[in-house]
Amino acid sequence: GTVDDHGTHLAGTIAGVGGNGAGVAGVCWNVKFIVAKFLGANGGTTANAIKAVDYMTDLKARRGINLVATNNSWGGGGFSQGLQDAIERANVANILFVAAAGNSGKNIDRLASYPACYPNANIISVAAIDSAGGLASFSNYGAKTVDIGAPGVGIWSTVPGSGDTSTYASYSGTSMATPHVTGACALYASLYPGSTAAQIKAAILSSAIPTTSLYRKTVTGGRLNVSGF
């Protein structure tokens, strides 16, 4: 694919329209989203990550836009108090911060990965599972720091095409698992308008389906289940 098709792939998983005989079906079919881009082919900075998080918070807190969750399929850098504080400002504004657990195959309870490991109450950290329910070999995990598993192996979704052509590709990663959960946050909010971030997170975690591969590897020990709301 193109150098920078990561975000487009995630967008299809969140919001691809289903039932229309075209392409892929995302988790929440009637949703609007906004993109805050601080990463490119050469990476990015924590300072710009903070700006991106705060931009979203300001849209909700100052302009009243109904912003339920941000999808954070990115990681890197060490602990940043500034970024933790920005995520907390999002929490105060009732915006969930859905984060990829990371692709190093490690226990991040022991060796932290950020932003997934920040302690903020609005974070939902996501591991990747395959179509058989197994924990992906590359997926980070953590009984205390990773909340839930979602599909992240061989995920077929949208990528940029040329002109008006629709183009699709199969990717794997905790990046691909994360938008399943972000879409679930939007779906829950559409069913129960006015829900707080805490209520949405609790509903998603409590409806997780117990999954052997995630037992003692995640907070819930289970995988995403949007039919359980």
C-alpha cells in the first residue's frame, strides 16, 4: 500500500457502511469522525501528540461537538507527564482514549508501553486476537494494563486508491484491533445518548466474552462483544 494508509485502514474498521454490497462493514455505520494527524512516514513527536489530544478535547469542551472517543493506534516514546495530563483533560471532557497495546509480544505490566499504560480512567487498551480467538503472537498483553482483546490479524479494510476507485488491503496489528473498540464506543453512545466515558468503558469491559487466550493476560480476560450491550 501507500506509505501513509494506516489511518484510512482504521477508518474503514470504525465506520465502513454495511449492507450496501460494497467493500467492508465497520462496527458503527453511521458515524462522523475527525482526524488529528501528528504522525507521518518519519514518525512524530510527543509534543504534537499532546496538541492532537488537546485539539479533540477543545472541540468538545469549547465547541460542544459530540465527541465520544479517540482512536489511538500509535505508540512509542517513554513516559510523558505532559501526555498523561492531556489524556486526563480528555477524561474530564468525557472522551474515551482507545489505545493499541503495541506489537512487541511483551507483558506491558512489566515493561510499560505508552500511551497504553497511562493510568487514566478513560483509557481502553486493546490487544489483538486472531479469527480463532488466539492472542496474536505480536500482541502485547498485561493483566493490569491491557483491558480487552479484539480482532487484529488479517483485517480487511479500506486503503487510499487512485481517483474514485475503492481499494482494500489486509493488515495485522494491535492498530487494527483498536478501531473495533473505538467503533464499539460510538455504537454504545448511539444506543445510550448522554452516557459518560466511564459508563461506556464499563459497558464494553463488562460485556467482554471470556476467552482462554486472554485469561490472566488482560483486565477482562475477554474479547470485544458489541451484541452484549
